[in-house]
Amino acid sequence: MKTYKLFWTTHKWTGIILSIFFLSLSATGFMLLIKKKVDWIQPPTQKDAAGEPADFIGTQELFEIVFAQGHPDFRTMEDIDRVDFRPGKRVFKVRSEHHHAELQIGAVTGEVLSESWRPSDLLENIHDGSFYAGWIHEWVMPIVAIGLMFLVFSGLWLWIEPSVRKRRRKRRAAAKA
């Protein structure tokens, strides 16, 4: 009985303490799951004019176009976090290191097809803990994951253990009779 009480108390307090993280993880996780369906979470990928790969602009021209926009989040190469290329839609998605900004540049025409803010990137940072601090992402979130596994296994044990104990009592009673 002492083991059961220890598991019950530990399970309860682990759940209470980690519930704040679980609420944040579930809310941001849900929004990340639906991000492709909701334009305000992640801007839709635009589509450029038809063209062959030989017609695509080069990276130097791409960066010249990006820097020519005068966008405060795209001033130098250090401001660019990544460039995603979508060949099917003939679009370069250039993401900023700052403020989750994104420019979509046509790979054929070189036109700016979209200039937007990406809340989905902010949601990802909140979801993985890096929004708050790097050490939360590296140290606290793994502890939260281990805590969730503990809650699952201890919850299963707390659910199964009473029926195991009941069967043992019945066996003992039958053996005495």
C-alpha cells in the first residue's frame, strides 16, 4: 500500500507541476497541426509564372531582390535564417532571423509575391521552449518529456494495480478455504 500511495502522490504532483507546460504544448501543437489550413498561422505559398529551371533566377539575383526591398528584417546575409525553394510553385521563401518575417520571391519572374509575418515560427519556438530561453529548450523540455512518460506509466500502474491486488486477495482467500 505504501508503494501505491507514493506513486499516487508523485503522479499527482508531477501532473500539477507539469500541467502548465502541457497546456502550452497542447495549444501550440494543435495550432501547428492546422497551420497549413489557416492562413493567419502560416501564409500560403504563392505561385510564380510557368518556366523551366533554366529560366530560374540565381541566388545572387535572389539576394539582390530581397535586399532591394528595404525591409528592416532583411538588411544583410546574417539577417537571413533560411531560403526554402518550392520548385513545383517556382517560389523562393526567404525567412528572416528576426521577427519571423518572410518574403516569397518568384523563381522565374523575380517578383516579390508575398511579404508576411509567420506566426507558425513563433508557435514552434513557444512549443519547443526556445522562445523563453535556450536553456529551457535544452534542459527543461526534456524533463517535461520524461515527466509525461512517467505520468503515462504511473497512471497505467495506478489503474491496473488495484485489480491486481484484488485478484491476489481472491487467490489468498480461495487458498485458505
